[in-house]
Amino acid sequence: MIFLLLLGVPTALGHLYLWRRLVVNTTLPRTLGRRIGTIAVVGAFVLLISALVVTRRVPPEYGKFFAWPGFVWLGLLFYLAIALGIAEIPRRILLRRATTLAPVAVGAGPEPVEPVEVVPDPSRRLFIARSVAIGSGIAASGVVGYGMTQALGAPQLLTVPVTLDKLQASLSGFRIAVVSDIHLGPLLGRSHTERIVRMINEQEPDLVAIVGDLVDGTVAELGEAAAPLRDLVSRNGSFFVTGNHDYFSGHEPWLRELDKLGVNPLRNERLTVAGGIELAGVNDVTGKSYGDGPDLERALNGRNPNNPLVLLAHQPVQVADASSRGVDLQLSGHTHGGQMVPFNFVVPLQQPSVAGLSKVDDTWLYVSRGAGFWGPPVRVGAPPDITMIELKSAG
């Protein structure tokens, strides 16, 4: 219910705004065009709410019939509202000019006053409204079309070198494949997983780190879609930490399923890999509501302080705790890099980094943009990625 309120109210207001600009302003009262336009806007709103509700209650093979049109429309709604908002100032300027000046004689006496009455020109106002609507529609469709090619295309393969002071010279060049936010669900299935696994294996990494938000659905619904993860190959194994969506999807069954697939969950745990790198993983902060929250103190208990410490944590915000405990490198996801401009300007209100490599005190923080998406199958200004973190020795 809270989820629907948080998303339903803004989208309802968005549809009301679109109705006024795309239907009321572009049609004459009591005409067939206005009736059709009104029905279309109401239908689009119902379709979107159905995508949000139905896809959470039916198997993905059925949910996709609601999810595809509903979430594509959500992306169009968002960018239509932006385009129309940007057009508000020029629209108002043009409307002020779309008037005729008519002299009207009033007053009494030998020299009557002739003030000017402003009379709107309906045909010009209608032309301007329709031109703005068409232009905004073309702009929004172009942006969403481009964003869909980015979201549904192959993730970018990035290589990011990170120098760790404690890393032994013999381990310099150790490569960690980082992938986050795969988001298997009604829009992304087995072929999405197969492509990710193939891309990672082609890089022959030393270790694979999946840093949360693997799924949007249960094991029964998406187990087959996740099955290709069993084919991941690396010299030191594959590891996983929970993300917020994994808790929404039933984290315990998924952790058992991943264990069967050979992907090792790190639940506030640590181990030493390659004979000199401490690898730790903590649960996502959302786990607190499920009695399964992060416990970095437990994860780091017994660590060798002479070895570099790499932490897997879904949300970048967890770096505040990590930096105070001597973590050398934290690998995270969650942000999607903003996914759709201008959300990249909103993410910093909650997280210390939107994407890429940064430093918090003495701790390196790398944030992946993720390999999937949530909601609209659209990425604008934040293409998906798989990152090869290449550890370098300072010596």
C-alpha cells in the first residue's frame, strides 16, 4: 500500500497534467477527440497501475504482458512531463501573442475613450497547443527509444584499476568481476543471465562479485532464469551479497538456491582468498526489517590487518561504517547510476556516490551502474555495466 501511494500519487498527478496539455488544450469542448483522449489517458493510468500491481502477483510469463506496456509507458510519461514542463515558458509566450486587439468604445461626452480589449484567438491557441504536444511527444519518444536500446543492449565492459597499499606485489593484477542489480523479473529472464555469464567468463576473472538485487520475484518464478549462474568460472569462486530487492523477493530461498548454483552468499562473513586478500560481505541495510541486517563487526572479526580488505556491500551508503573500520575497498551497486536522467542528480541526496570510483577517507568505493534495470526498460545517461576491478600493488 505504501509503495502504491509513493508511486501512484505522483503518476496520477502526472497523468492529470498530461491530460490537460495533450487533451484539453489540443481539442475543443464536447468533441469526439476530447472524449477519446480522455479515455486514452485514463486507460494509460490503469495500465501503469496494473503493471505495478499485477506483475507482483502473477508468474513472470504472464506478468510480462502487463509489465512491458505499463513500464514503457511509465518511461514515456516521465519524459513527456519533462518535455512539456520545459515547453511551458515558450508556450506561454506564444499564447500571449496569439491574441487580437479589438477597440471598444466606452464612456460618455464628446470625446469617448477607446480602451483595448484583448480577445483570444482560438485557432492560433489550438495550433500552438497542438504543436507543443506533438513536439514534446516526438522528443519524449526519441529519448525513451534511445534509452531502451541502452537498457536492453549488452552491458558496457569496464576495467578500473585500484591501487591498494597492503596488496602483495605477487597479487598485483588480481581481477574481480563486479556485477550488480541484474534484476531478473518479468522483463529480464534467462537470456539476460546467460549474456552476463558469457561476458564475465570471457574475461577470465580471478573472482566474481555479485553485489545485490539479483531478482524481482521468487525462486519458483525465476529459478530457471538464474540457473546460468552455475556456469560462472573464476579462479577463486563467485560470491553474493543481498540487495533490497532480494529481501522483497524472499531472501532465504534465494540464498539457498544460489548456494546450489555455486555462488557463495556472504552473510556478514569473511574469508581469505588467493592467499592474501581478505574478502568480506555484509547484508543489505534493508535486511534490518527482516531480522537479517548488516553486521560489519562480525564480518571483520579475526581479519588479518596486514592483508588488504575488500568488502561487498549492496548500498554505497554502507561505506560510512566501512571507512571507520579500515576497509580498503568497498564494491557496491544499488544506484543504477541514476538509470534515467535527471535521477542522477537525486541519488546524492541518499548515497555518497552515483557511480564509478571515489574515495571516502582511506577507503576506495566503487559503485557499479548495474547490469539490469528496475521499472521502465530505459536507461538514459547511465548505461548498464560489468566492471573488472584490477587490483594494483603500491610497490
